Amino acid sequence: MGMRKTAIVALIALAGLSAPLQHGVSFAQTAPGGTAMASSLSPADKSALMKKLQDAKQHDKDARKGWSQEPLTQATYDTKIQEINRLMDKLNKGEDFPLSDVDKAVASPHSAPY
């Protein structure tokens, strides 16, 4: 399977895995500023969040290998992977962080043509 097909399959798989998270009811508490925090998630939600971060990290590793070897594109993916690692470490240690940080970390860097 070519890299393009592999990337497409990975994107479809990520879209399918993240869909159930959007359909559920969230009981996450919000901080005074209106931001949902990781500490308010149930164990099942934390497990799903960890899976989402792991999948995004793998996707970014694959994209880094498969797309442009241009240094700025490579550096963008390196930065995203480091941010995902930081959030995974915080989640494992039970540290609190806004869930909006997860959305930013898993979002496309728009440095590759997809």
C-alpha cells in the first residue's frame, strides 16, 4: 500500500475512532472561566482521551515520515509530538490541564497538503 493510501486509511481510522467521543454526554466540570478540565473526567473518559492522544501521536509520526522532508514541516510535527507527549505525561500523573489543550495538540498543523 502506498504512503498516500496509508495516510488516507489512517485519517479515516482516526475519524472513526473520535466519532464516539463526540456523541456521548460529558459531565466534565468547567473551570471558573468556562473551560473543561481533565481532572473532572471519569476514568473511562480519561482512558478514551489517552487513546485519542496515542492515535494522534502515531498519526503525526506517520505524517512526518510520509510527507515533505522540508525542515519546517518536520519541525512542526516534532513540536506536535512533543506537545502530545507532555499532555500524556500530565494525564498519567493526574495533573490538571484544560481539555482545549488536547484539541490544539491533535489538530492538523496545516503544514502538509491534507
